[in-house]
Amino acid sequence: MPELPEVETVRRSLTPYVINQTIADVTVYLPRMVRTHDPSGFHAHLVGQTINDLTRRGKHLIWHFPNCLMISHLRMEGKFFVSEESLPKMPHEHVRIQFTSGRVLIYQDVRTFGTFDLYDKPAELSTLKPLKDLGLEPFDAGFSGAYLHDQFNTRKGPIKPVLLDQTIILGLGNIYADEVLFCAGIHPTRKANKISLKRLNNLADCAKNVLKKAIELGGTTIRTYENSLGIDGLFQNELYVHTLENEPCRVCQTPIRRIKLSGRSTYYCKNCQH
Ligand SMILES: [Zn+2]
């Protein structure tokens, strides 16, 4: 499943292909993917519009048009694919955008959980339904140990599932939550509300640094996920704990352990994390 660094990599790789492109035609093969409009309404709003910008909030891609915004989410396995010429319908293709230049943007999704929402341009992006109630990204100005200390105050359970709560930290998923906890030396079962401000300052720095490094390396390619345009990320070579059960810790050689927390596999070093 793509996490923040993978979605940022998709955004960066698509940007040169879609900016200033004008939409000639839109085909929706799976109507339920478009949650705000039926296929004909979606088509009517988009045809003739030019993409001015492509931005990201958490794991949402935000497509900016002069008169509206499209918010898309890749969910489990969504992928965008660009072609310079028209192609027959591809396997698992659910949305196709044809540009006036002849270029084609294809959305493929084996699991079909991806979504597309279309909105009139709001004054504030954060008022839109998919973006409401989201917490701060590690790259946001207000993200700090003090912010985490305040948010964790009422959270008496283990920290790992709390890190995955998008209303607190936006954009950390299972891979990076494990890596951030290793970086900060915090045991995944430690109670969130019992962690000192000093350690949370360190955790906030680790969240920024781990995600920044992952974005620089194009994200992580593990299992079935491969980003748009077939570019493989390289961050899997930088992992310290995630998916490395029984491998020696890169710092202390202790075998990495795997446990389940809230149903998610969690990897950690019992010697480095307390
Ligand atoms: Zn270790």
C-alpha cells in the first residue's frame, strides 16, 4: 500500500506529464470510484479544463483546475500510467483521461478501492470532506514534540497504532511507523501518553527525517506496490526493522522481532527500543 513517500513520488513523477494539459475526454469504467458525481457529470465538469497544479495532502493527490479540484486516493494498489498515444483498454483500467495533446492518463487498480472526488474550488482545502479531520503532516510548521505530547495526552494504548491515526499524524503508515519508532528508540507497545516530551521531540525529528529520506529515494517498493510510470523506490534498502523479522539489527545485531498490534505486523529491536 502506498504511504506518504510513495504518493509524493507519484506526484513528482506525474507532474511533468500532466501540468498544462487540457482534458479532451474522460471515461469512467467503474462508476463507484467517482464518489461525488455520476460518470456523465464527472465528464461534463472536466472536459475542456486544464490542469494547473498537482499537489498532495497526506496520501491524497489534489488536481487543480481553474474551476474545480479533483481529489484522488490510490488506496491499496492504485496506479497511474501515462501513454503518448491511445491504447486499447488495459487490464484493471477504471478511469481514462484523454488530453488534447494526444497524451493519455490511465488509472489502474486491481483492488478497486481507489477514489476520485470532484469539488468546486473552496476557500480552504481543509474544509473538503476527504481532507477534513486530518492531523498534521510531519512537514507541517506546527508538527513538533509538543504537538505530539498534546495529542497523545488521552491515548493510553500502545504508541504504534496511535502513530497510524491519520487524525493525529497525517501520512505515516505501517512501514514508516515502524521505522520512525526504531529511529526514536521507542518500543512499539510503550503507552503513548507516558512518553516524555524529550523523547517526543526526538520522535518528531525522526518522523521528518525518515519520510524525507524515503521521498529522496522514491519511496519503498515491497510486495505488489510499484509506483506510477514503473519507477521502483529504493528505500527498502534503508529499512532497519520493517519486514526484517529474525534478521540481525543493523545497529546491535539482535534479531528483529515481529508482533501484531491492532491487527498490524509490527517490527522492532528489543535491545534498541525501550
Ligand atoms: Zn538493535
